[in-house]
Amino acid sequence: MRKCSKPEILRDMKSFTQSPTEPAFVQNPYPAYDAMRALGPFVRWTDYDLICTTSHAVTSAVLRDKRLGRQVPEELAPAPDAARAAFDGIEAHSMLELEGADHMRLRGLVLRSFTSRGIAGLADGIRALCHTLVDQFPAGDFDLLDAYARPVPVITIARLLGVPESAADDLLRWSNAMVAMYQARLTPQIIAEAEAATEDFSAFIRAHLVHKRAEPGDDLISTLLAAGDKINEAEMISTCILLLNAGHEATVHTLGNGVKAMLETGVRRADAAAVEEIMRLDPPLHMFTRWVMEDCEIAGQSFKRGEKIGCLLGSANRDPSIWDAPEAFNPERTGPAHVAFGGGAHFCVGAPLARMELQIALEVLWERCPALALAEVPVYADVYHFHGLERLTVRRG
């Protein structure tokens, strides 16, 4: 983690210490969130030196507050780091890290490929893909993540972008290496691997931009190219990489976490309510940050421009003031929406596609494998701020 200087402000706020890489926390962070939440809606997480939201109400408020944003205030921008120049170059043009007119311009262009009609057009292909993958399940014990949860989203995003499905293994490898940059256990090796992956991924997209200029199709890359001078090449490359990395990582974790919950509880469903409950119960991303762009007050706490707030999505989604028995998997719940997809201007642009993928993947899985069972205790990976399984070993039964 790179740290920037920030204003010093005295507050009456409780602190909490918890290593995000401690094995017990990796396997089950929710007791720590319960303890944080008991200290108040804002807590200083000392391991990050970061003020974090803990409740559903305040997390939702911070995510939607227009006085906060994803873009680092100009005066706090870190000095360039040659060891991660390619990765940071992609980040600099990412709509996830931009605000204002640039963010809205890029988001609007992407939404042209995320219309209800466009997403619905992918459904038959996703269903056929799921059946093909189930056909290939081994007879004995196997990892459902490798056999099912990882291929479904990466191939779907490849189809959406308009790049060959045969590149799925490369796309997975590049995505995993780049996404590791957001983890708490960042090391020089992770940075080097992410930098190499960024260069390879960028070259791959650049080559397909050339191809699609000559032979446009009904895909996202062609849509971006058709926008002309509304988007430059660096922004196109960054947008394609963002969609693959974000769409793939979150969907893999959600599908794995959801199947685990259903196998453990015996509640096997594949409707929209079940998908929402999966996202609430065990979301794929547990922290999403916001920069304070102007002095403001939120929930009785004053903030100055240049401060950073961590929204603890995993804590907000288990808030007992909102949901009864929040630790239980219960698709019959009613109440406010979960915050797994974020909120405000940066609400996940791929949420409709993710919801459809998850529902279809679960429908096919339970239809084809009604006796699916755990073959060993599921293990979560050390990938915080993400929260997903390292493996999910099952047998068809």
C-alpha cells in the first residue's frame, strides 16, 4: 500500500486493530466486523490508518455522497513509480478512478453495450456454456472454481468485448496478476507480475483495436471505436481491462461463495432473490474507498479534503439493525438493498450482467448436479480486500 500525506484531524473515534492477512480473519472476517460495528458507524482501522464505515446506513451514505470520489486529490497524487508505471497508466484512464465529466463520458459509452436488450442477448450463450462446462466435470472430486466459476465469467466477458474465447487462459492469468495489486499482501513480486501482465494485456487489446477498426462487429470494442473522438485509445484499453478484471473477479468469488453457502445450508435456489442474498451474505469485495473532495460532515463526523474513507461493504451487509440473523443464508429476506455493488455514481456498471450470469450458472448447476456435495472444507484465499475461495472441492454425488 502506498501512503500519501493527509490532514491531521482530532476526532472522538474508536480505533480497531486487525491484520487483514491473519488466517482466522481471512477465513471469517465477520466477527471482526461485528466488533468494529459495535464501536460506532465510523472506526479507525489502525492496520490501514484508515477511517472506515461499519454500518449499512453510513456506508450507503458515503458511497452516494457527491462530495466524495474515487479520484485522488491532485495535491496528494503520489510520485510516479517506475516499478508500476504500466499498471498506474491503466489506472489513470480507468473510469473507476475518475470523477466528473470524464467518468460520465466513459461510463455512458460502456452503457451502450450494457443495455437490457444487449445483456439479454448473451443469456442463451451463457446457458450453453454452462451446460458444456458441466459436461466436462470429472467423475471424482474436483475444484468447482476451476471447472465452472472461473470459465463462465471470463468467457462471457471475452464475448462481450469481442475477443477470441481461446484467449481465456491468458485473460485469466493477466486478470489475476493485475487484481492482486489491490490486495493487502502486496509484495515486490506481485507488483512485477502485475506490471508484466499489464503490458501483455494492453498489447492484446491494442491488437484487437486494430482488427476491429478493419472489421467491426456487434461487440463492446467496436462500440467504443464507433464513438470516435469521444474516447482515446488509452481510455479504450483501460476500459476493456477494467471490465474484464472487475467483471471476472467479482463474479468468480460470488458464484463460489454462493455455492458454498447453498451446499452448507441445503438451500439450493437459482432465482433472483437467491442471487441477491448471496451478494448480501458473502460479498466478493469487502472494502471500497472514497477520497474526500471537499470539507464536509457525515453522520456527525467532520472530514477535510484529502482524507480517505474505507467503506466496509462486508460489514454493512451484515448489519443487524437492518437484517434479522444477518449471518444466516435466507433468500426470503426483505429490506433495503445490499451494498455489494457499491452505490452512487460508481455503482457497478456490470451489475445487470453479473446478476444474469449468476442466476443462469446456478440454474444449470442445480439442474444438472442436484446431488452436488462438498468433498472437503472450503478454504478462503488471502486476497483481502476481496473475499473469495481459494478452492471449492466438490463431488457430483
